Amino acid sequence: MTDTPSSDQRPLAARMARAKFRSWHRGTREADYMIGGFYDRYHATWTEAELAWFEALLDEDDVDVMAWALGSAAPPEHLAGDLLTAMQKLDYVEIPR
């Protein structure tokens, strides 16, 4: 049996690449734009802790993430904070034409 490294043990670049893929392949176009667009807009300045927050967000269901971003549901305590507030602005979503 091969041990796979946890997200903390993988190089930051590999974690970022995985987060980008996961953020743009959510299952619905709306979630892809919201979560993928957020990743594209903000990831370049993220610290390792902020990336860990985003990885935790990616583990959640799309319906919940979208409800938190739209402000129609309260987020769990471990996801509340400045990054979710940035996501709630929705000023990062660019819909390709």
C-alpha cells in the first residue's frame, strides 16, 4: 500500500494546480464560474493558510458554497472570515462570451 502525502506535505505549486482543477470542475457551470473565478482572481496572493482554507471550501458541496457566497446561508465557523467575505462580493466572476 502506497501512502499518499496529505495536502500539507505536497509542494505548494502542486496544491495550487490541484485547487485550480477542482475549482473549475465542480459539476455545474454556475459553480465553476463562481468558485473557479474566485480562484483565478485571488490565488496569486494566497498564503499557505489561505490555500488550506480554499482546499477546505472545495471539500464542501457546491450548493452550500454558493449559498454562503450569496449570503443566503450562514457558513460554518471554520470557513467564515475574510476570504469568504471576498467571495461574497462576487466581483470576480467573468462569464466568457
